[in-house]
Amino acid sequence: MLKNIDPQAVRRLAAQLRGLEVTEERAAQLAVEIARVNEAARAEGAKNDFNDQPTSFAVTLAALAKR
């Protein structure tokens, strides 16, 4: 289940961290995408173990990004 991401938080972070002004409509779209990426990262992270190769999580995320 996707966690809700606050579009207003997306707008604030875009402005604060990247100096970008994002419309309310675009922030809502980005919030959905952020929630999807977050859920995929959490699911993959749950499959990994602290004893795994340190780069395996990054490699998995890179492979998911290419889908």
C-alpha cells in the first residue's frame, strides 16, 4: 500500500533543496511518483540483509529504475 506523500511538502522541499518552484498540480503528480519509488525501495530493502554485499541494494534500485 502506497503511503501518502504531502504535495505541499514536495513543493517546500523542491524550493528549499533545489531552488525550484513547482506548481500544485505538478507537486501532486510528483507526490504519487515519490510514493511509488519509496514503496519499491522499501520492498527491495526488506529483501536485503545487513550481511549482503553493500552494493547489492544500489544495483537492485538501478535495475528497477530502468524498468
